Amino acid sequence: MERKVVVIGSLNYDVCLKQERIPQEGETCFADRVEYCSGGKGANQAVQAAKLGVPTYMVGCIGSDSQGQFLKANIEQYGVRTDYLREVEGNSGMSVAHSLYDGGVRASVVRGANDRVRKEDVDALEGFLKPGDIAVFQLEIPIPVVEYGISFCKAHGCYVILNGAPAAPLEERVLKQVNLFIVNEVEAGFYCGHEILSEETAKEEIRKMAENLGNVCIYTLGKAGSVVCEAGKCEFIPSKKVQAIESTGAGDSFVGGLCYGIVHNMDIFEAARFATCCSARTVCRIGGQPAMPVLGEVGTEVS
Ligand code: RIB
């Protein structure tokens, strides 16, 4: 039976302001333009997996506002199945990002409907999840639901990926249950208690973390690349040299690419190289979900 990806996570209406600099205290600044996109870490990761042709389902909540229908229609357009998406009264999740021309991004997220995801949304997957399916979590929905979902999916024989973003305190017992823990360099600093300032520190810290948790760990290091560690073997995977335009959703594209690799039985290092090609494509176009590549576009870069 074909393995599927089930993302249990967030959907956000992204408002992205393009501007020279962040306003200072008491100052009002003009932004040059605004873009409205379907986003949210969960939805982005689901879209990337679906665009690569993997059967993908989104579990989560949208609001009863017009943004909710926009978010649903957008992910469906990319092939994500929404059978387990629930509409709740009130606002959808929203992110407002100041995206600077030097590549810097500062964002704030309103939880909205994402905060209404419940354990019952996970229970609804009984009979649907099959051993070998990939379950993917991030931390933009309530943490107790994430913790419950991880145990539930493990008990149903799924391969569980946790993207620990945005960084939040999690019990070690929970981290030990996941098959793959992935974070960026800032989040890695939060979880390991040391700033990750170089490839060397990343390798040192990820080795300790992967050994302690007994699972696969990946630190993405922005423009530099990523470090992957499994069973004592750590590898640095350099990023592709591309003309980057915008980094929104690059990390999510990486996670979606990993899902493709795992579904197709690549080893984790090969899957990370494939995921690197996906995010390299994503940063070359404007927006998150629209910028993510379909399989044919990635294949030309993987050698
Ligand atoms: O990872 C990028 C995403 O983070 C954006 O789409 C935004 O919604 C925030 O959740």
C-alpha cells in the first residue's frame, strides 16, 4: 500500500511586508509592498510533499473568516487532501512578516484557529493511519496536542517527524519518541543550550543530541546547508549555490522534501540531499507555497 504523509499542524494567512528596515520605537515606516499568501509551517510542509506527488493530508483548523476558505482552497489546489481539516468559529491563524532586502525576516504569528486543534482531531485518524505512514508535527498548535499526537502516531506504527519550530520547551520523553527531530540553527541553540555559530559547533551539538535522544537529528543552517546525524554518523550537506530571492518557507520545503525521500526509501543522508535541492528551488521564487518545486523541477538538480 502506498505510504502517505499526514501533517498535523498549522495554517496561517501570511502578510509579508517588503521593506528596507524595521521601524524603530515610536517610528512609523513605509513598506514598499505587501504580499498575501497561504502559509503556516504545517500547511507549507504539506504543500511541498503534495507538490512532489506524495499523497498528503492536512489535519488542523481554519477559522470561519474569509481567510479560512482561502487557506483551504490554496492547499487543495496543490493536491493536499483536507478531509481532516476542521472549520472553527473565529479568526484563522495569521503571520505578519517584515521581509527586508538583505534577506532578514522578523515575523509575528497570531495563533487563531490553530490554537483550537484538539486531541479529538488526532483521535479522528484512528483506522486511517497505517504503519509506515509519515506523521509530521511542528509547534504552532497546542503543545499537549503535539505530545498526544506523537504518542498516538508512534503507537500506530508511523514514522514521526517533529520540526521543533517555533522553539518551545518540550519534555525529553516526547523528543525521544520521534524518529526525526529537525530544527534550524536558532532553534537548535534553544534546545541544546548553546549558540550554534559554526558548522563545527553544529556537528558537536547535534552528535550529543542525537545520541541522547536515540533518533535522527537535523540542524538546518540557512545559506550554509545542514547537518544530519544518525547513529553516530554525522554529515554536513552544503546548500546549493543559487540566486536567492526570498527565504519564506525554505525550511518547510526542506521538511516536505525529506518526506518524499523517506516515502521513497532513501537513506536519511540521501533524503536530506534531495530536500536541499527542494529548498534551493523554493528560495529562487517569491512566496512560500507557490515557490515550492514540483518533482520535475527538483530532479534536474539532483545528481
Ligand atoms: O515557516 C514559514 C511559516 O512560518 C510562514 O508561512 C508563517 O506562517 C509562519 O508560520
